[in-house]
Amino acid sequence: MKVLIDGRPALGGIERATRNLVAGLRQRLAEDQLVVFGESRPGPIGLPRWRRAARSIGGGGKAVLVDQLTLPAVAARNRVDVFHSPRYLVPRRIGVPAVVTLYDLTLVDLLPIKKRGVVKYYERWAFLQALHRSAFIITPSDAVRAELLRRYGLDESTVGRIYPQLTDLDRLPPPTAMPPEIPAEFLLSVGTLEPRKNLGRLLDAHRIFWRETRTPLVLAGAYGWSQRDLLKRVDASDGAVLWLGCVEDVVLAELYRRAVAVVQLSVHEGFDLPVAEALAGGAPVVVSDIPVHREVASSCGVYVSPDDPARVAQVVLEVRNWSSDRRDRHREDAARRVAELRREDSINRHIEVYRRVLEH
């Protein structure tokens, strides 16, 4: 069995999940059994500014050519048996059984508010085509699987949930240095800056929280799209809100360990890796009350409406004031929940899927 994976750089969680998958497969498969196309170099997750600009100017057309012509050529040249796309895409002429990971439904649900241009329509078309060209569809949560089956009437036997392979951030040593602007006490939110992360409401909630505590909010993650006004608010906050951009894993792990709480108010998610990573680091997690967060954090999450900044601020204040005993109990519960997520053995389950589609 020889597998081709589309490992081209992406934003945020998709790239992290793909890197973790590739790293795990390299430990389980022989060197000649795995081909990774367009693999990014290790480092902070997210495209640097110059690459985003290049992609927006003319990269869309090039990406289509790579998707539809280069990937099939790579598959043929390397004589692979299975193609796996973590990027919603199955080329029309891939020539081998295809497995696709559909992380969420934002390419359909958020189309009206995505950045302008033809690329978003191509991406939606590719997403819908992948539903029917794939021998098997992987989703990162039961919530996404259930929604796909409900909307599109897919064969249940060809859609399966596999939790993403978690980064072992909790096992990393402390960094040799932290960004100098990081305060002793702070709230943390992690993820790509984009509308579905609901960061405007988070800043509204933090403004209320700030008046009570003077505890800053730290944002860690790449810039995505349509968040220029958000960055203006960050710049005007006089240090109440800090945006770090992309950070190395060792720094991110330390942020999780030090944070008073991690606050994720997303309105659309497929899994939300930072929630699981925060639990692994022992941090309290205040999360929007959506099905995916309930699935990932289980009883370890503190749930709030993502549309009520005043209530969010109140809940975060309550979490900030947890006793040391309450925090210790949370760390124990969170460790058990993370162990449950890791027990699934994501890598072996992916290999089982590859073998299954070959048998059929």
C-alpha cells in the first residue's frame, strides 16, 4: 500500500492536524509507503504575509491547476494506491481511490461572508464534488459527521469520525524565552483570525472583564481574513489585548500552562484543536455552547452563549476566581478527558481506512 497525502500549507488547525497525521504515519509506515505533496516546513502554523498576498493576487488560478493537474500527475508518477486530501478536495482525474477529510461545513455555511473572489466558489464546488468522488469521508467529530449525513444523504458506511492526532504540547519543556510582552496573568484565545471565531464578541466580553480585573487578553494565531477592524480594536486597546500572531509550539504550550483561562467563542468548528490542547495543558476552558465543543471538552468545559458578551465576562470572572483546589480538580478531569481523546489511536484508524478503500 502506497499513500499520497496533500500536505500543502494551510491555515491553523487544518495544517496542524495534517502535520500531526503525517508525523504519525511516518512512524507506522515504511518510507516507500508514504508520499507527501507540498509539505510545509516545521514552524509556526499559518501562511506568512507575503505568501497570503501572493495567493490573493494570482495564486487562486495556480492552486486550481495544482489541484486538478499536478496532484493526479504526482499520483501517477509515484504509482500510489490511495490519495488522501485533508483540504476538502478530490481532483477529477486522481485515478486512485480517494479519502477526504472534511473538517467542517464552513465552505458552504459561511460562503456569503467569505472574502470576495472566484476562489471561494471553486472551494465550495470542490467541497460538494468531494462528497461524491471519495471512497471514504473522514470527519473530526461526531457532530460534523451527523450534519453531513443529515444534509447530503450519504451512505453511513462511507463516512467515519476520527479525532485528529493531538500535538503533545503538554509534554514539551518550557521555552528558553517567552515574548517579552506576555504579562504574569492573562486570558488566552488561540486560532486563526477569521469571522467564525467570533473574536469581536470575545473583545466585547473582555472589555467588561478588563474593567473588573485589568487582566489582558492574548490572541495567538495566524491572520485569516476579514479581521482588519478587529486588529484596529486590538491596536486601540492600549495593551489590554495582545495579538502574537503565529507562535512556536513550545511557546504555545507555555501559554496554555500559564493562562488564567482559555476562551474559545467560535460559532462554527469541526473539532477546535486549541480546546483539546488547553485541556492537555491543564487550563480551564470557557467555550461557546456548540455541539463540537460539548463533544471535545465534555464535562471539563465551562459553556456560554457566544452571543452574550456580558454573560461571557461574568463566567470568565468566576473561572478566574476558582480556588486552588478547584483548579487541581479541573486538571485531573482534563487529563482524563485528553487521555480518552488520545486513546482512539488516530493514526492506526487512518491506516485502517486506507486499507479498507483498497479492499473495495
